[in-house]
Amino acid sequence: MNHSPNDLIMLFNDQFREAYRTVLVKGSDEPEYLPASGPEGLAQVVFAHGYYASALHEISHWCIAGEYRRTLHDYAYWYCPDGRTLQQQQAFEQVEVKPQAIEWLFAVAAGFRFHISVDNLSGAGAANEERFRHNVRIQAGEYLDRGLPPRAQAFFDTLATFYGTGEILEERWQEDARRIAPLYSESGHSRKTETL
């Protein structure tokens, strides 16, 4: 299946340009969110280097950000770049659970291979990668059971329709969940639940 970021730009802009005055834009360097500069302006969700995965991730952040946050540069979220200390990485892993869960579901709907990211290659690494993977899986499962936030649900449905994955979503989710964050009963390995 072909995964062009141009398709995501088209789908996102068709769905949200008018209703939310927001467009998805291919960037060259770091991703960022630029609020509209005035009442007639458009906010921009900028993803890095034209990468499909980066676009899915940045869209997931936008889908979580509330109305006030969407008036602020980068939603005024706390962010510490790669090279984080263990304490900074623990904070990063806490705030990344929901966006990565949504990104994962977007990837499943698009038939795209998702990768968990602890995003700290030149720092202390993951604070607890197994717990992070587990938490992202649990959150994604809750979203599937109870529904995603409204904008995320709308985009998820659009992706499933565009890529024709609707009938196999549950099967793809189960396969992906076992690949990325297997539970005790799936892996056959014992796991100390208190570490989760």
C-alpha cells in the first residue's frame, strides 16, 4: 500500500481547513504548530521532513489540543528535546501516552507500520520502555472501546475509509498490539505486574 504524506495533507485539509481554519503542512526540519496569525489566517500543523509518520504524530497532538491551546505556538506544551535526563524522560513518557496511542490507531486505520518512540537517542534513553509501551497500548485500547476524541475519531474514520481498512481494523489492531506491546497472556513470558 502506498503511503504518501500528500494524501494525509489532502485528507486533513479537506476535513479541517474550513471548520477549524487549520491545515497540515510539510515542513523541512522540526515539527511545530503555528496558530493562525489573525481571524482570516490559517493555523498550521507542520510535520518534519515530509515523513508520513511525523504527519500522523503531529495530527494526533492537534487532535488532543483544546481550543485555547490551539491559539498558542506548539500548544504551549512542555517539551524538552532529545538528550533528556531520566527525570525529563519520565515526564516525556507520561505526556506522550495519549498522542502516541492516537497516532498508533491512525497508523492501523491507514495500514501503516507504527513504531513506539521514546525519542531520546542522545539522552538517558527510555525511563521504562516496557511500561511506556504497555501504557500506550492500554490507552489505544480504551480509545477503541470508548471512542477517540471527536477530531481524532473523525480523522480515524476518514483514514479507514480512504485506505479501505474498515473491515480488518480489529484484526490489524490485535496483530499490531501483540507486535508492539505484548501482554503476559500473549507473550508466554512472566511479567511482574507491579512494574507496570
